[in-house]
Amino acid sequence: MLLEFSVANFRSVAERQTFSMVAGTGAARNMSLSLDTGIALAPRALRSACLFGPNASGKTSLVRALGFMERFVRQSSSKQTEGDTIDVTPFLLNAALKESPSEFEVLFIHGGNFYQYGFSADRFRVHHEWLFFRSGQAGSRTRSVFYREYNSEIDDYEWQTNDTLLRGERELWKSSTRSNALFLSTAVQLNAECLKEPFDWFRYYLRVIESPERLHPNTTAKLVAKPDGKETVLSFLQSVDLKVDDVSVEQREFVLNERITELFSASFIDSLQKVGKEVKDYRVRLKHTGGDGTSADFELEDESDGTRVLFSLAGPLADTLTNGYTVVVDELHNSLHPMALRHIVGMFHDDRTNMKKAQIIFTSHETSVLAKDFMHRDQVWLVEKSKGNATRLVPLSDFKVRELDAFQKNYLAGKYGALPRLKGWSLEQRAGAGSSGQS
């Protein structure tokens, strides 16, 4: 369960920005909007939250920051080797920040315990890394598990470890941790059972979907192929009013087509070719029935953009709700009807479909999802650019907003900021700008 995420000096984010899923007093009173955490430090957490803002305001940067953190925790030890650069991009519009490390930190609950984990890194090394722990037992306090800091004067790391909480081959884990890898990842790969719980939250319970429209349908197709999986997917599709009577999948041989070679790098294509026989691909068909009772199966590729997006989302969202994951989706509204968007968010608000305390966080331009008795202002965040062209994240709770019913009107009127600054444009202006540039 995610409580808080902070990022600094990453892509369009300059100064530290913090996003919180901790429920305020108002949202905490509404059982359909918040969840019991079991931790006195933050008793209630939000079931859902949305980030609004104009194009290029930095919504995607925030999602990518969390996605990078999740991948780096999972893969820094196993997927990288000595000398590999770290795929992190700092804020490039400031000379000092351009040469400084990016910083990431999350506060989360897993296994009934509270964790605070973070690190800072540039393209060449991890500069800092830390982990704090607090037991879910009453009266417990937050304690440091480990802290790691790079000292440029001695060209080595200085360590602080808690011998009680970090039991095992500590010296082996430390000496095996490369400068471009995380200690958390390395130690778990070397069987550090004491760190498995926080690592597993990143590995299994945090899901980041950076583009629903590019989400591959195979995740949902695999679910359809499982016992009882088809009913789960079919009921999901029908619940958002898709006129689908049946869904079928057929496993087929994996083929590298032109579309795949256009989207991915040569090294990735090479790795796919090496394991091509092990990669599963599926042919998906959706059954529809006409007014006279005639039915036909349609290839997924022949369906509308909205249907394809909903099918691709069905598997990950069903998996999230079934297992109690936290899912983050960029531009969830793309190709979806506003009522479909509201229905998806509503699944996380309903104990009948969300029995495992799952969470959804999404970015959107679609304000109609906000309505009285459906969402609370604690769940709304506004994203905008500062004068220095850096992303700024502001909670709607900072404004005096009594009801979300008026939010859409006030938001579009510019009361809260986070709107595009549109200017007039004409062919004459364009021609004039071109002539000026040449003179």
C-alpha cells in the first residue's frame, strides 16, 4: 500500500515534489474512499487519486519517476553489469541540477509493516541509499535498517547498518554491491531474507502503466487462457458496457513483425530472437451479436481504440484488484468514455470488487470523474509548470473547495491553475515569424 512518493531532479521535476496517498480527515471518514492501514503512523490511506494538468506539465514525468524507481529496484543488480550507465535523466534547465543526482523516495506498508526507502543516483553511480522500518505492532518506533553514502574523497561508500534488523552476510552483501546498483537489490539476490519483504513490494505490488494505449494485450490474454480467467475478463468488459458476448484466445507462434522492430531497440530485438521460442503470443477474438441474432467473432485488431485499450487494461486491473496491488496509470482517460473511466475507479471504491485493499493512481484531463460522494478533494492533485519551467505538484486540499461538483467549472476557469496558457495563432502570424527568422 503506497503512502507517499517523492522525487527531485528528474526530467521536468527540479525541486523535491511529494505526492501523498495518506487520507485527510474528510476522506478518512468515508470508508469507500479510504482504507485501514493497520499502522498508527497513518491510519487511513486513499483507495484512489488523480493528477490533473495540461499537456507537458509533468504528469508523465511523475509517473515515469515512480516507474524508474520500481524497475531500478527490481533490475539494478540482475540486469546491469559493472560500467553500465543508469537510465536516469536530471532536470536539464538548471546548470547545477544538470550535474547533480536525482532522488527518489517512497513510504509504503507491506506485510503489516511500514517502510521508508529511497536513493539518489546519477548516470554513473548511486550516491545515497536508505531504508527505515517500523513494525505494525502497537508502540513500535521507526528505526534505520541501513544507510549508504558515497564519499568522493575516498572514492568509496560509508555504511551504517542495524545489526538487529539486518541479519545475515552483511559484509558480503555490501562488498557485492556495485556502484551502479542498489544494496536492496543486491542483498536480496544474495538471499537476504530480512530485506525480501520491502523488495517484494516493488517486485509484485507496485504496477506502473506508463501508456495504456501501448499496453500489450497479452497480459489479459494469458488471464483468459486460465481456468475461470475468461469469466473475470468478460465480466469486466461487460461491466463497462462493451457489447461483448464471449472472448477467446488462441496461442500462436511468436513472430517478429515490422511493428515490433520499429518500436524496440536492436539489442532488445536481439534478446527476443534468442528466446523467441519461449515467448508466448495470442490471437484474441471478441464475439458480438447483431439485432437479428447473428453473431460473429472479431479480431482484436479490428476493434475500436477504446475496446482495445479496455481489453489490455482488463487483465492488469483485475490482477490488481484480486491481489491488492497499487497500480499507477498515465492518461487513463485515453480512448475511454468518461463513464467507463468512472466505472474503473469505482471498482477500487467498492469492497465487493476491492477486497484486498488495492489502490489506483492515474493522470487525466477528464474532470467529469470528479463528483460529490464519488471522490474527495484529498484525492485530487494539480500539476503545473513554474516560471522556471519546472513541474510543481499541488494538492487540491490547499484550496478552499467545499464540493467537487464545482471543481470542473472552477478548474476550467483557471481558479486553481494547472491549465495550458493558450495563445492566438494564425497563418499570418506563422508567416510573419518565418520572415522574421530569416531577416
